[in-house]
Amino acid sequence: MTATAAPAPAAPETPTPRGVAQSRSLFDREILAQSLRDSFFKLDPRVQIKNPVMFVVAVGTVVTFIEAVAKPTFFSWAITVWLFLTVIFANFAEAMAEGRGKAQADTLRRMRSETEARRLLPDGGEQRCPASELSKGDLVVCEAGDVIPSDGDIIEGIASVDESAITGESAPVIRESGGDRSAVTGGTRVLSDRLVVRITAERGQTFLDRMIGLVEGANRQKTPNELALTILLAVLTIVFIPVVVSLDPFGHFSAIVSGAKGTGTVDVVILVALLVCLIPTTIGALLSAIGIAGMDRLVQRNVLAMSGRAVEAAGDVQTLLLDKTGTITLGNRMASKFIPVGGHSEQELASAAQLASLADETPEGRSIVVLAKERFAIRERQLEGSHEFVAFTAQTRMSGLDLDGRRIRKGAAEAVKRWVAEQGGTPPDELDGVVETVSKAGSTPLVVADGRTVLGVIELKDVVKQGIREKFDQMRQMGIRTVMITGDNPLTAAAIAQEAGVDDYLAEATPEAKMALIKAEQEGGKLVAMTGDGTNDAPALAQADVGVAMNTGTTAAKEAGNMVDLDSNPTKLIDVVEIGKQLLITRGALTTFSIANDVAKYFAIIPALFAATYPQLNTLNVMKLHSPTSAVLSAVIFNALVIIALVPLALRGVRFRAAGASAILRRNVWIYGIGGLIVPFIFIKLIDLVLVALHAY
Amino acid sequence: MLVVALGITWRYLGSYMAGVFEGRVRYLAWAERPFYRVLGTSPEQEQTWKRYAGSLVIFSAVFLGFGYLLLRVQGSLPLNPQHMGQVTPALSLNTITSFVTNTNWQNYAGETTMSYFSQIGVLTVQQFVSAAVGIAVAIALVRGFSRRNSSTIGNFWVDTTRCLLYILLPISFIAGIILVGEGAVMTLAGPVTVHDALNGVTQTIPRGPAGFMGSIMQLGTNGGGFFNANLAHPLENPTAITNLLYIWLTLSIPFALTYTFGKMVGSIRHGAALLAAMAIIFGVWVGFTVYAEHTNNPAVAAAGVHSTVGNTEGKEVRFGDTSSALFNISMTHTSDGAVDSATDSYTPMGGFGPLSGMMLGEVTPGGVGSGLYTILVYAVIAVFIGGLMIGRTPEYLGKKIQAREVKLAGVAALVMPVTVVVLTAVAASLHAGRAGPLNSGPHGFTEILYALTSQGNNNGSAMAGLSGNTAFYNVVGAIAMLLGRFAIIIPALALAGTLAAKQTVPAGLGTFRTDNGMFVGLTIGVIIIVGGLTFFPALSLGPIVEQLSHGKFW
Amino acid sequence: MVTHIRRSIISILIITAVFGFIYMLAGTGISQLAFRHQANGSITPNGSTLIGQDWSATKCPGHPQGSCVFHGRPDATGPYAAVVCSSNARNCTPSSGGDNPLVANNVSGSSGATNLGPRSQTLLNNTRQLVSYWRSLGVEHPTPDLVTTSGSGLDPDITPQDAIVQIPMVAAATGVAPSELQTLIREQTHSAQFGFLGSPDINVLQLNEALARLK
């Protein structure tokens, strides 16, 4: 490697910019094909053993296979094939869930491997090296057209950066050194100017690397809840093994005591079939697919969860901390009212306010101009004569206009009052009252003065987002407490909280106060979710059970949180909670469905099992299935097909409606519990009819 | 009347028991304190779940050994007016295991096998102790729910002592007096010989301290009677009133413990929810069985005798069909197992009632203590599945149900069905086992299944046609009883330990409600599905096929 | 561990003393003081009113054995013994001592039921034989109670209907008018306890004592 100062080579071929979130159809042809192949690779016993339920099915398949080879009959071969298909279907479901993530990971991986870095050497020289060789603390230079090789903080320069590769958002964003916008992500591309970046990620630990790992599910570990469910399924599997195995001695003994002809031996193939039908194969087959798909759904919404645990925790969240600005309110305050004081007319006030705001390009300023036009048709005037705009500064806390000797100012009440007083004017007594009223209503008062005269107050209203109230009502129904976090004073905060319908608010919030609030909630046993972007949010993000960092935020924030929202949209927190819930609901619903299915299968198989010893058991054959063997085969076929039929549900998740726990439960018990009881009766009968129609029997 | 009486007991006995275990009821402290001093413990010395379980297991083991010895040497001990000989080793093992585990399975005929010394010093003592141990475990598990961030779950010695002193002793003593007043025999004078001049019959009537044994055997859901015929015997269960009193004694504590539970966790509604789940299943089964017993006995009907009063075979006139069926369901849905009529001679579906009742794990309402801790295990599973369905990591009474809890509850729920099914398969395979049943046909299978279900559930009810006093059934039964008791108690205590250590999550609108009808339904669903799915094949080879065999006799 | 064992042994001794012997001795004492008759087994000059007896061997001069008294429920001894023992010898002796709770007529046995299942061929045969037995005594339509055994084998009671069907038999053997027997049965019928517990029943021993007085 030689140090050169050679000009930058042509930018490496990067794949078409596309965010991870680039959505693909659930049943993309390419993914389907790949999944089918993977279904067979997953037959490896080392893979199978991780899923106790499906492992039992696989072992059962081997047993029936041996039996079928030893005593070949149509029935034993048919059962063997369908059991094999059951295993394949389960593998397929998992492969499908992984498929989309894998495809996305491939795209990302290509992006990573082809990037070349320009490393700054201590002597000021530059060195080219592959991005993968950068380590933490290295300085790299990126100029227009370069792909930023790794994650880091800008220490020099300002540039527009195309982050579409990560976020899918095509509009470039501005990144600059210092402040909360200094973080850059490896894989994004500098569009203009030049940046010096200090690498903050260890080798192989970059955001891109983690993202690849996540979407691919490479090191996917079972989440706590998934683990608990796996144990329950294992219990349900273990209990049925002796139940089924014992049927052989039971059968023998029954033949003896009943004096029936024959030995009462139960066909091994039927026993295996019964076992497979009884153990919770439906949920067992789909369990990991549900988990992967849940993560994937988050990715579809441009949220990266650093662990499945975080997704589950999201479903459990009881307290949501939401930043006011951008989440609850539009973020811009709008002028909503002119309140004249001291006998001045409203129009007078409006006119002065409009003049003072002409040069004010902030959204607040624009909104004053707009309001004046709406209320009194005061048009934007071309200013003639000598005029000078006075810009807002943090010291004066006012802005305005000097025009032909008139000095018009608008600004914070205290500042304007002092300014008027300095000129020898006296603010009218009623002013304080008006200012307070406006504040109490949750709005911001701007006082307008013309020289020594105070004309009145402009009410700047914080506009609450449309539909947010309904959203919070839903949250409340779901048992989630929403807390608004704002820097506003308590009066303003209370008013906005009231209007938006949040349950509580934290006014004049400091990072410390935020942290204290989280801890207090957690002490009470609650799970807390929050969003944040600034470095000072990092401790709170780390403390919260679900911390969603904005992608625009600092590296520190992103590392502290357990999710990153690539769209940097704080409202997304609500979606995250819903996805978490949906994930758990899907598991619960399919577990219930799976267990409820057993009833019908019993009615299909038990009469068949002991037909020789006790023909009178055929009374239990309520479905009137054609023959004992067709009954067993129908049950096994149903058992296999139901897995495939439920793959889309597993991948999309059970439909989630924000409602109270009781309502959700009632609905799901009806659909998946009662439905799970009834559906198999219908379909096993249908399959039996089809088998007969096909002359299989 | 029974319902009213149970309602009153539920409210007041339940509340009283909570007071006892929370140490608020202390009028017998003068008796408690010296006992603790001798033991070297005190109510303040709380135990972790491991020490609690350790105390319990060793206490039971020592009692087991001690009782075994006494039975083996009963011939040389006093209070033996009939000069009963030693009890055989296999029978001693089965009997003492049976009483220590609250099963009270009896492979012996009391009046011809056991001396007064054994009946009093071994069997009656165990009827007190095994009941107290069961209740102690339930209370420990309740503490698991009511405490937060706690490493201890109570003191085994204190819980057991308080239960014995404050709950079992007074109630059984008073009930004993009522029973004797109604005609139950209570003497140590030995058998009496009488002669009837009207018919020339000379009878030697066995007697003994049956009345006071009867009261504790029922109050502690033990069920091991003084006589072979158990509570069908007129000298232990002389009238319809005593029959009802026995039912009340049996059901009172198991039902009332749900109130105690509600009170201790601070939500009576939660206790009521469990009560509802228990009562609904119980009521349905009573109705079903009463109905079944009001049909003709197939064999009697086939002999040309058609009954308008139902199946009278094996039932006493003074109780009648309804009372007998109610009694039988009460005893098999608790861990009592006493009988006032011959279950073996019930109609197929009438026998299905008690058998399936035991197969549900005896939680409706179950044995003293064991009913509560077992239904809590089922409730944990119900909460887990139900909680998932609303999209939350499930929690019960604010305790998150996670992998460890599911594992412990799973093991506890798994033990009984696996034990019963495996041991029944063993019995049905071996010659020694196949020789047991009196009846042939599916009923013979039912007898074996019933015996192992009963012992695996620590019930003690029997289809008495099975010749159980053989080396094989004595030993297999002992294994079933030990597993059915301790393999559930230990995970239940572990569950108590892990729950007590947990933080409590406050309930909100999004919390899965565990005190309403939906939860009751879900718990019932889990109980029925777990029991039903595991035992349906076996049941189909027993009572179900027997019911379907119209006109067939074996 | 050692502590546990020490505590276990101490408590066993104390508990056995208190909850075994003291409890039972106190119970016996109180019972003997307060309810001496009941506590000793409700013994009357002709036997215990709580223990059924075998009436089938009653000598009735000039009439078939047992026809001059009312019978209780059948059991495994007496004329019924052959019935149960015929098909299952193993179960004959030890269980279903029937009217003879411990030792009666020199046959040893303990209380208990036949335990025959509802689809038992043996039960079917037994019942058929019992029906013929009753017919031989002049009871044309024996009630279910009269052809089935009880749970203890010691059932001291029958229902009024069970007694009424025996009227022709008893009337023929004793010469007491059927209407008088009707009255007797009515008098001897105990109504349900508190009016609703159990059903009306008749103590066979007391019924026969009353019959003897009538004669």
C-alpha cells in the first residue's frame, strides 16, 4: 500500500440506490425459488433439532419410511410422503421469511465490499484502502461522488449526502461537523463538497454490517417470548409421545379383554400419523417464520431493530414518551389570532405585524403574513423608501423593521416590554393578562410594538397533528400511557397535552428529567419506549426498554437505542408498538389454532385406530370418513396443507386492530380458537371426499 | 343448601385462612410458640423456595419411613383388640405412600387389616399432615404472586403448624362430634357380636374410631376411610345428613382457598375467577354424572328389571342416585377419593364422570392446597396463551410469565398425564398388571386406567374390582403417587420462588384481564384441552367404547 | 439437611401424639359421653340398626324360608352368595360380607360392593338369578333395589316401594292382611331428612320388629 495523493478515481460502481426498505412482494418469484431450494437444505438434522416439534415429525417420517420400505402399501407410502412434505413445508415457511431479508442483505453486502476509502495519514498524506480495513479512530476524506466508507463523525466540512442507500429517501440531507448532524453512515454518498470523517465503528461493526446481520437474521437468537413458547410447544410434544406410544399396549390389552379377533396391534404408521397430527405442528412449523417476518415488517417500515427482544418489548410497552415537536405537533407554530391592546384596532395590529414579518422567512413569520392576508386582505407590500430589517437574535429576542422612522418590533413579551420601556413608553396594564391567557391556552404570545406603543399580541399556535388524538385514544384503549415531552413551560405544555389528548406531559424537559421519568416508570414495573436523536438523549435511550433513535441523530444516540428509524419520523414509535403486538398475537393465535385442531384429528383417527377391536367406535367417526386409512391420510394431509395455507398469515401477521385487551382477546379466541375447532372438521372431510373421488380408495 | 353452605365457607373460611397464614390470627400462639422453639425456628425465619421444598421433602420422607416401620410392626404394638398381624412390605409401602401423598388409596380392608394403633397413629396423623403440607404449598405459591422482589416464600414449618392448629384441628373436631351424633361409630372397644332373635342371625360388627377419622379424612381431602366400604359403610356414613356433611367438609377448603388466594394477592375477583372456573367444570360434571346414573344399569335392564330410579347397583338406599353421584364427583374432583357407592358399578358414562374428573388434574376444586396450586399452574399456561393473543408478554397478577415460568408450569402439568399413561401402559402389558381387573371387556381396561389415574392424581378413589393388593400394583401405585405428589409440588414451589423474586407490573387497559369471564373460559379451556387431549384415546378404549357397545356383555 | 431431619423427627413425635392419639382419645371421650348409643354402633337388642341383616334364612313354618319377613337388599352371602360366587370364585369370600360385616355365621368378610361393571355378564346372570329367586318367593316384580347389591353390602334400608312389592309374599306367609302391611310400611317410613335430604326410606330391622309385634 503506497501513500499517494492521486486524484480520486471514478466512483466505484455502487448498486442502484435503494433503501433496505425497498419493498418486495411477499411472494417474489426469485424468493420463492430460493426458498424452495432452502427447504431441502434445512433438512439437515443439525438444523431440525433446533425445533423440537418439527424434529419429532422428521423422526416420524424416517420411521414410516422404514415401515413403508419393509411393508410397502399405498397407505404407508402416502403417509410417508405427506409427513415428508410437512417437514418441507415448515422449512419452506422459514425460508420464505428469511428470503426477503437475504435478498436485501445481498444488496447491502455488495455496497460494502466495493467501497474504497481514502485514509488520511498523520503526515497529511492520503492512502487508499478497502473500506473493510478501516479501524476506529482513522480519519478519511470523502469528496463529492465518494461513498462514505464507514460510520463516523464529521470533524471538518459540510456537505450534502445522499442517504438513499440506507433510508430509501432520495432527497439529500445536509451533514456538517459539530452538533447533532455530524454523524454519517457508511454506504451513503457525498454529493457535494468535502468532508473529513473520523471513523467511529470498529471493523465489521459498522451500521451497515449490523444491518446486514439483522435483515439476514444470521445470528438470530430466540427471543425470550419465543423461547417460552418453544418450551410450551416442547411440553405439548413430549406429553403426546407417551400418549401415542401407550396406545399399542392399550390396543393389545383391549383385544384380550374384549375377546375380539386379532392381537390388537396398532399399525406403527397410524401411530406416527396420530402423533404428528397431535403435536402442535402448525405453530411449530411457523414459529420461527413469524419471528423473522416480524423483524422484516419493521424493516419494511424503515425501522431497524437491533434485536428481536426489542421488538417483543415494543409490544409490552406501557408508557410512550413522545417528543412534542414533530410527533404531536407539526413542529411549526402558526399565527392564529391578533389580539389588540390599548384601544388599538385589530387591523392596525395586523398591519404592523405583517410589516414586521415581511422579511421573516421562518414558518412562524410566514404564517403571520398569511394570517394578515386572510383576515384583513393586507397584501404583501413592496416596501418603498428607506427601510431596514432587524433580524432576530438570541440576545434581543425580537425582530422587526425600521421603516421611514417607524420602528416596528415583534418578539417575546418580556423583550418587547423592556424595549418599549427603554424608549420611554408604558405597556398597557392589560398586556400581561393577554399574554398569560395566550400562554395558558398553549400558544406562544408575540408582542408587537410600534415605537413606544404596544399594539397587541399575536397568538402563535402550536398546531397539533391531525388524527393524533384518535391515535392516542387507541393507545389508551390498548393500555398504553402517552407522555408528551416538551421544552415548553408547564402552562403551554398542559394546554397542548389537553388538546392532543396525551395522558401526561413533562414540561421544561431536560435530559435529566427525561431520564428520571423513565426510571420512575420502570420502578413501577412499566416498560417505556421513547424516541430521541441528540447526544444528550443517549442515556435515556439506553435506559428505555425500547429506544428508537432517529437516523438523522448522532452516533451516540444511535448506539444507545435498540432501534433506528431510518425515516427519522418520531410518530413511527406507535407503529413499532403495533408491530410488536402483532408479532405476539400471531404466535398466540396460531398456537391456539394448532391446539384446537387436535380435536377434529382425534375424531378422524381414533375410530380408525381400533377399528378391528372395537368396530362400535365408528360412532365417533362423526365426519363419516370413507375408511380408517382414508381418515388417517386425510388428517395428515390436512395437517401438512394447513401449514402452507397459513404461511401468508405468518409472514404478514394477524391483522391488528387497536382495541382493548378484552376485545382483542375475544376476537382472537373466536377466530382461532373456535375457528380452529371447526375448520379441520370441514377440511378433513373435503380431503377425504377428494381422495375417494381420485379413486385412491 | 350445599351451595349456600359452600358460599358461606368460601367467604369466611377463605378470609380466616388468609388471616392464619398472614399471621393475623393468633389465638393459639401459646401452643405455636413452644413448638417452634423446640424445632428451632420461628415465623420470622423465612425460607427460600429451595429450603422450603427441602424441608417439605425431608419431612415427608421421614414420615414415610416412620409410618412404614409402624405398619410393619403393628402386631407388636398396643391398641390391637383384633390381633391384626403385620402388614406386608409391599402393602405397607403402598399404604404409607398413599397417606403421605394425600392419596389414601387403600389396597387393604381397614376392618380386617389395620389395628387401632395404625389407624390412629399412622393413618389419621397423615390425614392431618398431608393436608397441611398441601395447603402450605398452595400458600407458598400464592405468596409467589403476592410478593415482589422477595427471595423467600414463607416458612414451611410455620405454615404447616398453623394449618394444623388453626384450620384442620378445630373444624374436624366439631364435625367429628356431629358425625357421631348422627350415628357414626366412635369407640376403641373392638368388635361387638349381636344376635337377632327374629331371623337367627349372629353378626360380629367391627367398630372403631371411625367418626373422627371420617371428619379429618374428608376435611383434608384424604378419603381413606376406616372401613373397606369407605363412606358407603353405614357406621361411618349413617345418614343423608352425614353424607352431605362429608361433601361439605371435602369441598370447603379447596373452594375457600380461592378466596384466600384472592385476599392474599389483594384481589378477591381473581380468587372468584378461579372459583368460577372450578365451579363451572364441577357443576357440569355433576349434572352429567347425575344424569348418567339416572339411566338404567345395562346389565340389570337386560335382566328385565327396569328402573325408574336409575342405577341402584352399588348404591345405598339412604343416599339414592343423585346424592351418590354428587358425592362421587365431589370426591374425584377433589383429591379425596372417598366413595359412598361403588364406582365400578356405575353406568359407563357415570363412571366416565369421576374418571375424567381426576384426569383434569383435580383442580375443580382439587385437593386441599393441591387444587389451588395445580389450577394456578394451569392458569399460568392459560395466561401465557391468552396473553400472547392480545400481543403482550403475558402477565398474571402483574408477574410476567416468561420462559422459566412456562417451563415450570409445563413440567408440573406434564407429570401427571405422562405418569398415568405410562404406568397404565406398563400395567396393561405385564401379566401381573393384566391379572388385576375383576371385569372383562372395556371395563377391565377402565379399572386399570382408573386405578393409575387415581393414584397418579393422589385421589384414592377406586373402581374396587381391581385386585390392587399385589406386589405389582402396590409398587406401581406407590411410584404413581410419589410422582403425582412431589413432581408437581417441587416445580410449584420453584414457580413460587421465581415469581416472588419478580417485579410486579401494574395492570392497565392493555393487560390481559385475569379476573373476568374470558379468563375463566380460557382456563377451563386449557384444563379440558390438556386433560381431554391426553386421555381421549385411553378413555375411548374404556368408558366411551363401553357406552357405545349396545347390547354387548363381557 | 441435618436441621431438616432433626426438625422432622421432633415434629413427627409431637404431631403423632397430638393429632393422632390426643385427637382421637378426646374424640372418643366426648363421643362416649355425649352420644354413647351412636358411638358404640347403634346397637339394639336385635342388632345394629345401621347394619343390614340376612333375612333370607328366617324360618317360616309352613312357608318358604324367608317369606314371612321383609327383606333388605341382597348381598354376597345367604341365598345371594351362590349368585356372586358362581362366576367369580376369587371375589367370593373376601369382599361383600354383605349382611355380615365382619364375621357372621362363621364366614369371614369385610364390607364392600360386588364391583361388577355395568356390562358385566356376571352381573347380568346374577340379576337374572335374583329375579327368579324373588319370583320363587312370590314377588313378581322385584324392584331394582331388591336385585342389586349396595355399596357397602350392609345397606340397612329399603325404599317404601321395595317393601310394598314384598307385601304379597309377607301377607301369604304371615296371614296379616295386605292393607295392614300397607299401614305398617307407611308408619315405618322415615321421610327425607329435613324434608329434602335423601329420599324416604325404611329400616328393615325396625320394620320386621314392628311386623313381629303385629303378629
